[in-house]
Amino acid sequence: MKIQSLLRQYKTQIEQQLTAYIEPLQAPETIKEAMLYSLQAGGKRIRPLLLLATLHAFRKPMDIGISVACALEMIHTYSLIHDDLPSMDNDDLRRGKPTNHKVFGEANAILAGDALLTYAFQVIADDKNTSPDVKVRLISELAKAAGPEGMVGGQVADLEGEGKTISLQQLEYIHRHKTGKLLQYSIRAGAILGGATEQQLTLLTAFADYLGLAFQIRDDILDIEGEEQKIGKKIGSDVENDKSTYPALLTLDGAKRKLRDHMTEARTLLEQTEIDASLLHYICDLIETRDH
Amino acid sequence: MKIQSLLRQYKTQIEQQLTAYIEPLQAPETIKEAMLYSLQAGGKRIRPLLLLATLHAFRKPMDIGISVACALEMIHTYSLIHDDLPSMDNDDLRRGKPTNHKVFGEANAILAGDALLTYAFQVIADDKNTSPDVKVRLISELAKAAGPEGMVGGQVADLEGEGKTISLQQLEYIHRHKTGKLLQYSIRAGAILGGATEQQLTLLTAFADYLGLAFQIRDDILDIEGEEQKIGKKIGSDVENDKSTYPALLTLDGAKRKLRDHMTEARTLLEQTEIDASLLHYICDLIETRDH
């Protein structure tokens, strides 16, 4: 199928380009190995794919989005490395492989995360295909999505909520920030690079908000119903770690209903943008039904 | 004295502006407190002062450099928070106060560092006084100075060198990267914002290289001859931790001689730039003779 093979091609490009960004770095081998280890650990590459799929909807070539797509994946990867640390989630496995600190030690894992985060901004700043004013906007929005008002803020709220009963509102705050802001940025960045109108950008931002929440609800459902081998980590860890989840607050059926509702809202908004959104619709289906 | 009061005024401005950048953030209180705790822990503010002093040498007003100056201090502060962590230097005190992880816990300290690093790029990107092309250059150079090819690379090399006998060349690699690149950036950023010619930029970059090495030699000497109360941490820790230092490789007298030689080279280069470098000369004197 055309869409599937296009997405596969995007994924290959992203993975090749990620490696191509790291290998020429003039840096100690240890840090390059630690950065590459986690970048090459696989994963769905959902953020860069969302960016490139949005760009595609505006009929723009992939190469104008590849640097920001890779920067996004670097920032997502840094966040996983730091989240897995003993003082955070203390995870030994990620995507079926030992976590970064298990292989390189805690100090190098922290530094590999720091390096990926820092380098992500350089990758965007050094992009030759994009004008300075667009790059400044992309950098500002990325920092906001990833920093204290975005992903880092969500992680802090998540840690504070551990072992406590929290409201649905608090749970949504956590997910909107911890995973939502960066997913939303993926789509906004694609739209900005694609030359979206302000109205299209507003619609796509709202679309991304529903998509981000749906993504997290599916994650919570998979922690109950998923297969360990496909997910690459132990299931049932949310209950074990006393984490607040959608199924815990809404029941499993309630969570499934909310997932469907959010996806319906997302798809309706996507229709309204009047762009060629076939790839984005396909990714919506993947997110709703994914098994890992 | 005019120079002293100008530097004091700069320092006050930097410290006020740092707080003003953090307070309005829409983020969990914990992360804002942890960010502010380390930003407000004092220190010499040598990097932002070098930037503003360089800008002054080009007769440019302070306000065009304040955002980059604050971004620099945020990145320096994040590096201290992460360096102090148990898996790195495991320090309990910094500038006479408990380190960030001692107050906020390890997870929040890691996240406060991540937040400061990320936000630093946003602060530059959002600056209203600077053109997009200059901002892109400043962001690219900052990421390079702070990332795997700069400060993070130096920290990795430093950790790898612990407990080993290393050569003077390796020691200089560590310092040029761990502290040198960011100090050099301070001066380059001031020069770029000040409208330096390419020749002036080259001279100032070489000046900053000597200054950075001299700064580190003075640090090593203070760890032997300094007063704990003034430094705010235990002296003799380099010997205790089996760290390679200039005095260990060159004897204390040899290190002092090298410090003088580097400062002479630095001052000679500064003369050649033909800028009004009175503030920079004054900071050179401070770096050469500082007792903390």
C-alpha cells in the first residue's frame, strides 16, 4: 500500500539521518556510543513521522522537515534516558533492551541525555533549508514544548502524583505536558514548515491535542491488555507502581470510550483543515489500534 | 571606581533578570523553586559578565546582551546541578549551600537541570532586540559550546580521566571543553552582538582560549592554597579524589608560571583587537588573582 511504504521510507530516512548527525561529532567515543545506543534502539518514531506526514499534507518535500524531525526524536530519546534513571522510574528495560544507564552507567546516561537535548537545538539552527525567522520560531516552540512549561513540567507533576489519588483533570495536565506538548509540536512544526495558514494551524493544534491524549489512553490500556513481547517491557507496571491511569479513573471500558471520543474529535478537526491528510488519518488509525 | 561599580550594576541586572525569567513560568512550583534555588545561589556570574564586558568594549548597550547573558548563566547552572549529582561528583555543598539534589531530591535536580538547559534556548529565541539571523548563529554556537563537542564532551572526558594519570594535553582537552568552550562563547557572543569584524572575532576567540585555561589553572591552585570559607567548598578535594590538575602535572610553581604566561598571551591578544577593553582587562585581573 502506498501510504505504508511512504511511512516506511520516512522511517528509514529518519533513522539514517539520526546516525548521520551523530557519527561526525568531534566528541569522546563514549558519549557518541551512548547517544547512538538509545537513538538506534528502535521505537515507533511517531513524532518525526507526524511532522513529515503533516508536511506531506501541505505537499512539501520531506527534506525541508528532516532536521526538525531528527531534533524531535533526539529530545524524545533524551527524555526516555532520563526518565529511566534509578532516581526516576528506575527501569532496566526499554523496548526490550537494557536501558542506557544499565549499559553506560548513570553518569554517562545523564550526560548522553544532556548531549541529545543540547544538540537538538544545534541541528535546527544549522539547517540550510529553512529561513532564520522560521528556525527561530521552531526553536522557541520546541524549547517551550520540551521545557518547564511542557514536557519537563509534566514529568515533575507525574512524579509528584505517584502514590496519590489524582483527579482526571490532574491526569490530563500530566499527559498534556509530559507527552502531549511534544506530540503537538510535531504537528505544529510540520504545519509551520508547510506554510499553513493561521486557521489551519489552530485546527491542527486542537487536532494534536486530542491525538496526544488518545495516544496516552492507548498506552494505559496496553499496560493492562498488551502483550509484553510486543511492548518490550513488563505489563501491569502502572498498577504495581500505583500510577494513576485512565482505566483506574474511568474503568477499562470508560477509557476505551474516551479513546474513541478523542479520536472522533481529532478526525473531525482534521477534515476541517482542508489539507491532503491521508497520511495523518492513517497515523490516527495506528495510534488508536496500536499494540505496542 | 567606575569599572567596579559598572560590573556590580551588571551583576545586579543579571540576577534580577534571571529571576524575572523564571517567575512567570506556567510550571509546577517545585521545578520553578529548584531552578531558582540554584540560579540564586550566588557565584561570580563570570560568563554573563564577560559577555556584557565584551559588548561594552564595542560600545553597545547592555540590554541587547542580557538575554544571552542569562541563557549562559542558566546553562552554566544546569551543568553545576548535574555535576554535583551522586553519580557524578557527589557533592553535598556548592557555594556553601546544600546542592540542588540535597534540597529537592535527585529526580527534581536532574529535571531542574534539564529545564534550565532547555529554557536557555527559548530565552535567546524569544529575544526581541536581536535579528533572527544573529539569534540562529548565537543558538548554534551555544549548543555547540555546551553539547557533546563542548562542555558535555569535556565532562565525559573528565569522568573517564578520574583515577588515571593523564598527560598535560589530555588535561587541556578536558578544560578547554568542560569550562573553556562556554567561557569562550561568552566572549564570542558579546563580540557577535557588538558587531565585531571577523578579525576581531578571531583575536577575541584566541584571547578567550587563554583566559579559559588560566581560569582553570587558578581553580586548581585555589584547591591547594585557597580558604574554604571563601571558596564555599572543601579544599584539597582534587588530591583526595585523585583528580589530575595543573599543580599535580607541573608542580605548584609551574602551574603559577603557566597561569602568568597564559594571562600575558591573553592581554597581548586583547590589545590587538583595538577595542575599549578596560572592563575585560579588569576581569582578566580578577581571574588571575581571585580567591574564590
